[in-house]
Amino acid sequence: MYVVKSFESMKIAQISPLCESVPPKAYGGTERVVSYLTEELVRQGHEVTLFASKDSQTKAQLVSTVEQSLRLKEGVLDTVAHHIVQMQEVIERMHEFDILHFHTDYIHFPVTSNTSIPHVTTLHGRLDIPDLQYIYNKFKNQPVISISDAQRKPLPHAEWAGTVYHGLPLNLYTKGDGDGDYVVFLGRISPEKAPDKAIEIAQRAGIPIKIAAKIDKADYEYYSQKIKPLFKLPHVEYLGEIGENEKEQLLQKAKALLFPINWPEPFGMVLAEAMACGTPTIAFPNGSVPELVEEGKTGLIVHDTASAASALKNIDALDRDLIRNTFEKRFSVQVMADNYLYIYDNIINKKGKSIELPVNGQLSIGAKRTIASEGYLHINGTRG
Amino acid sequence: MYVVKSFESMKIAQISPLCESVPPKAYGGTERVVSYLTEELVRQGHEVTLFASKDSQTKAQLVSTVEQSLRLKEGVLDTVAHHIVQMQEVIERMHEFDILHFHTDYIHFPVTSNTSIPHVTTLHGRLDIPDLQYIYNKFKNQPVISISDAQRKPLPHAEWAGTVYHGLPLNLYTKGDGDGDYVVFLGRISPEKAPDKAIEIAQRAGIPIKIAAKIDKADYEYYSQKIKPLFKLPHVEYLGEIGENEKEQLLQKAKALLFPINWPEPFGMVLAEAMACGTPTIAFPNGSVPELVEEGKTGLIVHDTASAASALKNIDALDRDLIRNTFEKRFSVQVMADNYLYIYDNIINKKGKSIELPVNGQLSIGAKRTIASEGYLHINGTRG
């Protein structure tokens, strides 16, 4: 494992979106990460309060302003209203906490920019939406955390406090042997995720492909026009949407995960999931991929389907034990929680000494610190 | 005309939604009212600052955080972001004003509920959305203004500061003679507005109907399945979407406006427009109708299409001069602006004396005052 700095117990508020419960009943990337982080912080002895819908499950203190997560609740027409109400609940209690950790985009900025309570926001989504430029031009001093360095690209002038990669519980998945003689595509059926490219790569390599993916309403036209016909190809097996157990087995036996991503993916949880199973990834170098996939170690990065098919021939050379070890070092909940604690500690102490932010306008707490000299992990330390 | 209390010059911020310019280029109910109010307040000598998109036209000081109204601006994916940015601009300048008048729903409540600057919000939309219950349970002390008493029904416990009906410039439309031998339907082609009922009423009465209405994308299926076939009936003429001049002529010559409204319409600007042209209305008693349409004076209120057809036979008995006069007394911009000034004055003075709100939790400023004793109009004085 690794050396961790131990922090004194902190009073931490985790503020989750309300679209899904924490953890989500089914899909829900952000709420899943909030859950992992919250439970790990509780396990480490911190006093954690989780602001989330009442159908959430947690060992933290749960504060709910709505009885059910919004996607499942009947008659919901205005989701913003519920997030505003939750924000007000946080404001009314904010003096109870050492740090407020928001996962709710920018909606709280008008309030947090006018308070001296230490706070930080993890940005879970894509940031290449032009409207966000207006937000980050207006709110220059709101500390935000990216989930990959690549995610920051459209907003270089935001007040970046660090990058913290998502982490998974160590025991969520175990290593498999990759002896299934197939490759796998996991995710949504959407143009950004490019399942058609994955099918093409498998075809070129002469390997069967198993596809486990949900089809959102928004993507149904794309699915029925572009992808459904491909599902009839003899080397393709479509499994629909699958559960956690099936996902583990699917990844454990796969020769490789295909990730021919076609947009600036801010993180890509499936990359960490594959690593947890010891499974290498063949990926296109968009978004977070060059940070998450280590070339020749945890996967191979390629630029087109032909190179991907060639790469598949060499994939067995990658060491599945090393891949699993890399997962444990870089993408465990413990690493994630420690990185967040490190940022909390820095923000609390900076605020304590002085409310002024650095002249350069970029907090980038800890970016210049090293693991060795401090005795604990750098923010996403394995890059250090 | 009527006696008006003259208020000392106030420094007023009008905060508009950003979806349309102020006034809107085409459709846009809220922004149109904000424009009428702003220009009238300027005319009366107040120092008005209008927060709105930069393509707005005003004699007030214009403060814009976005260069173009959002409906026309390319690449807009997140309209909430722009309203949050504008709110922050308001916050940064709020000490420049005697009163902040928001037209932006509830989005500013987390900030205004934590400030002592006098403020008030006009609610322009439907309030029967369940999510809003959570907002008004949480934010009990935010003074809000309804655009009809009926609009308040789903939210009886909100902090109602008064009802102010929308007003039109006196010279926008002039009285017509209603000699066109047709009835008219104006609005959107949607189930709530019930154009099918209007067509049925005209058919039963044996009178031609002219329909001027836009068709939103959201209503296209309803239009093509339910309404398009009716447009082929011999007594129906569909004019599409029309401009201000055409609208005036259409209303001036119409025997009556048909308003078989099928939802709790919070105001219904076309009711005031018809009155401005001296044209009576035959309406179903939903939403604001019983307040806006005075039975036997400015229109006839009926409960079904058969009664509506019968009512049409007696419609010529209504006095078009009296209808126009009633418009001038109740629905002019001057009346609207005076009512708002009265509320501003009360809020500013209450706040000045004490920040505490009444024990009952309902501000209802001025509701108990009378016109005669105060020498100026009651809130929507003609009801007094």
C-alpha cells in the first residue's frame, strides 16, 4: 500500500446532486463517487454530513430536503428548485462544518463567494460548454477540483485546487485472468462513446466483442440507425444493461477493454474498473485517457481502428498483476479520500491564515509538493 | 384618468430574464412587461437600472452580462448559468439601489434571503408545479407579487406583497368598432389554450373565426393531430403568427375574443389587449378570468361551448367605449407602475423601520388600505 498522512478529524459536509440517491440505485456516476468518498471519510473517523435525497444509504449523518431522488420521484418538472432548496439548507448549517465539499456544479457560487466558510467544489461534468465561460469569468475565486487535468482545458483560469481522480473500493472488483477470448465495450450507446469503432476494431482483429451498455432515450435514434444493424454481425454480442456482479465477471475474463472514446471524457470510470480486474485497455487518446491509461503498462493508446486491431495482438504481453497493483495505487477510494483530505486541509489552513487567494489567481494547492518530502501522497501522486 | 400618489425618485433595479431581449424581438411575455414597466418608471423620473441582455432597448441604464438574448444566441446549452452570472452582477451592485425588483422566479432567493437590501419578486409563471412547494416552504420570507389573485392558489403561504396586473401603454392599441363580423382566437396552439373549443363555439354560433397563433415545437403533435384538420372547416381562417399592427386591426374589428382557457392561466395578456381595442371577451372561468373579465361589462363568462355560442348573440349589447375605459383604469402601464411603486415604497419603509416581517408571515403590503383615504390607487384599485 502507501504512506498516508493522517489528518485530525474534520467536520465535513458532502453536498451531492439530487438526481440519484447516494449511492444510486442504478446508473449515476457523480452520486456513486460521492458515496465512495463519504463512506471512506466516515471509516477514517471524520464527522461527515451527507446532503442527499432521503432514499440514500450512508454511515454519515444524512440531511435530506427531498424524500426521493429526482429521477425516480413522480411529478418533478423543475430539478433546479430542489438543488436551490438543498443549497439553502447547507447555508443555514454551514457554521457546523470545517469544510463544505460541493458536487453540484456552480449553483452555490453566488452564496459561497460571499462567505468565509472554507469550501471546494468537484466538477464532475464536461466543461467545454460555452456558457460556463461566463460563470468562471464572474466567479474567479471559487476553488474547484478537476477529475482529470484534461478536464480543465476549456477553463484554464478557474481557481483549480487540484485534480483528484475517482476511486473505487479495493474489494469492489478482484483481478481476473482475461481468458475469455473476447474484448469488451462498456458504457452508453452514444456517438461520444463510439461503440461502432469498438465493433470495427474487434472485427479487424478477428475477436468476438461483448457489449454491455445502456441506451438513453436521447441516443435512441443513433442506436437504431447506426448501431442496431451492427449488433447482427456474427462477432458481436449485445448484453444490454448489466449489474455489478456481471460487470466484474465480464471484465475479469476480457482480453481487453476497448475505449475508442470520441469526446473529451472528463474521467471514464470504466477505465478504473477494468484496471481493478487487471484488464488492459485499448483506447483513443481523448480527454482523460493519456492520464489514466499508462502506455505499455495498463493499456495501449492508439489513434485509429487499424492500430487498435494490431495492438490487440500484443495485449497479452501486459502484466495483469501490475495493472491491478496500479489500480490500487492510483484509483482506490483511500487514495481519493486522502487526496481530498489534503486539499481540505490546505483550504482550511489558507483560509485560517488569510482569506486572500494567491495573486496568480490559481490556488493549485499542493501542486508543488512532493510525496517523498512530505511523507504522504501527492495529489494523484503517481504522476509525481 | 385617476389620482396618483407621487413618489420621490427611487433608485430601482429591474432584473429581467435573459431568454428574450427587453422588449422581445418577437414573443416573450415576461420581458415585454419588464420593458413596459421600466420605461414607465423612467418616464416618471425614477433612476432605473435594467439588468437584461445587451440586445435590449431601454431609456434606463442597461447592465448586461450577456451580449445576446439566450433564445437567439448560438451554442447556448445551459441557460441557468447566465441567470446565475447576472444575479452575481446584481449582488455586486445591490447597494446602489433602493429596491431590487426581480422577474427571475426563485433563483436569487438564497442570496436575497441573506441580505437586508429591500427586494421583491414578480412571479410571472404558473405556480402549480409541485417542486415549487419545496421552494416556498424553505424561503418563507421572500416578498413576492402575483399577477392575479388566482395565481396564488397553489402557494397560499408565500410572502405575498400584493397582486399587480400587467399593464399596456395607453397608445399601443386604440378602440375599434367590432364591425368585422367574425370572432377571434389569439395565442398559442396548445391544449391549455383550447383553440378547438374556440372553433366549436364559432361553429355553433354560425360565425366565422380568425385564428392568429404560433405553434411551438412542443405542441406540434397536438397541432397536427387535433387542430390542423379543424383549420379546413369553412368558417375557420388561420392567419399564422402575426405582428403588433395586424393584431390591433384583428382585435378592433372582432365581435369578440374567444378565450376558452383550459388551465389556470396566471394572467392572459390578450384579455387586456382585447379590452384596449374595446373588444369584449367570451371566456371560461379558469385562472385569472374571473378577475380580469367583468361579467356583463367587459365580457361574458360561460362554462361550455353551447353557453358561449348563446352568449355571442348578446355580445353586441356590451359597450365598447366602457370596455376601453375599463382597460385604461385597470390595465395601463401607468396603473401597473404606480402599483409597483406603492409596493416598493412599503417594502423600503418596512425594512427601514424593522427588518422583521409580520408575525403572520404574510406581508400583503397595503392590502388593507383604501383608495379614497390614501388619495392613490389601491393595489389593482378597481377591485377595491
